[in-house]
Amino acid sequence: MKFEKNPPDAASLMMSARSFGNYDLPGALADLIDNSIKAGAGEVALTCDFAGGAPAIRIRDDGHGMSGAELRQAMRPASANPLAERSPDDLGRFGWGMKSASFSQCTRLSVLTRKGKEMSGCVWDLADVDGWRMGILEPDEIAGMASPDLLAKNGVEILWSNCDRLSENGTLTVSEFNALVVHARNRLALIFHRYIAGEVRGRRLVIRLNGQKVDPWDPFYRDHEATQELEPEPLEIAGRTIDIQPFILPHYSKRTTGSAARRAFSGTRASMFIGTID
């Protein structure tokens, strides 16, 4: 038997990656926030700009940042081996998250980063990826694109442009876009509620969306007088112990009339669980 190289077509594979994960806007943003948590970020700032019908999204964190070599590795499709050992804070597995999450909403992904005195920037543009062409930004280009915060301190800044799917090919109205942004804020408040509240390893994560701080939304309603907190139950799985904490939630009518929390609460099951691993 003989062998020959048979690499995938770059444009076809990258376009296929747009459908990996079946993302909506909050799901795509959550994948990027996962990376920020891994990078030790204390704050993630999200900017969602309708920009006259051509939406642009910017995600900046104040984590440890990346060197140029680390950025190139992060931008590589399938950059991680799913069988490799990962740290407890590493929520990725296949090395597609940042790319597929971003391309689910846009066709041009720019990533800027500062680590120490080194600033780097790379671009994937799905309109020009033949032969796996990736853009490497020059220092003046980075300076023109980066926010003042990134220019001043370590972190990563991700820019989505040509957001065809997010804008529904330019047919999305400003009110519809605003509704999407509000929905994303509410979903992120739920997904990251323990991080925002400082309940995960004593670390508190600040998420800001268009300058406004996102408050945590606790699906267990532990601060409500009608919530019943039951005894934890240990569960052994693959040699690890998981403590399952059951809660019985109060009837939705006990929430404040007309509140956003009540509307969200009305679709919640009567009992929920929270798990921690020892």
C-alpha cells in the first residue's frame, strides 16, 4: 500500500464549521467566555453594535493574553486533541470552539491579543481562505483595531464582522437586533450565574454587555423564602464523587408580577439540581 496526502478543501471545511454546534448568539458568546475563564479573566466586555444593519460584535477579556505563537495555535482549526489531559478550567475539547462559534454568526474573525509587551493579531476571512490563508496583522493594523483597554494591558479581543447570519443577511431590524441582545444578556446571566456570583473556586467574573454589568440569575432561587433546599446526595461516577444538591422551586405565581424573573421562572421545572465534583 502507498500513501498520498489528501487534505480537505479549506473553503469547504471552514464553511462547514459554521454549522458545528448549532449555535445561536448567546451560545456563541458563551463559548468565547469559556475561553476567557480558562485564561484567568476577571472581566469580559461584550459590545454588540447594530451599525446601521451591518452588526459588529466585540468581545474583550483581561486574561493573561497570548503570544504570537499561542495565537496562531489558537486560530488553527481543530487545534486541540480531545484525548489530551485538560485543566479543570479548560472547557474546550476539540479546538474548534472559538472558530466555529464565531463563524456561526460571521464570516470574518479577527483576534487581537496582548501578552506583556507583545501584541499580535490574526484574521480568518471565509471569503479568502484558499490554501489555508490566514491574515497576520501588522502592528499599525492592530493599533487601529484594538480597544484602548487592550492596548494598555494583557488580554484578548475578538471581533466579528460581516455578520451575515446574525443579521439574517441584512434583513434584521434594529428592534429585532436589540431583542437578540437582551435575550443574549439573559442567557449569559443564567449560564454563568455561579461565576458572576463568585461561587466557583472563589473567583468572581464580571460580564459587561454594552457597558452594563450583567447580574447573575440563579435558576435555583436560593434566596426565595418558598424555595426548599433538600439534603445533598453523593453520587459515584468513574471513581469521582459528585454531590447533587436538589431544590424544590416555588410556584411561579410567587414571583413579582410582571418581572423578567417570573417570566423566565414560569418555564422552569418544579425541581432542579446543582452538582459539584470533589
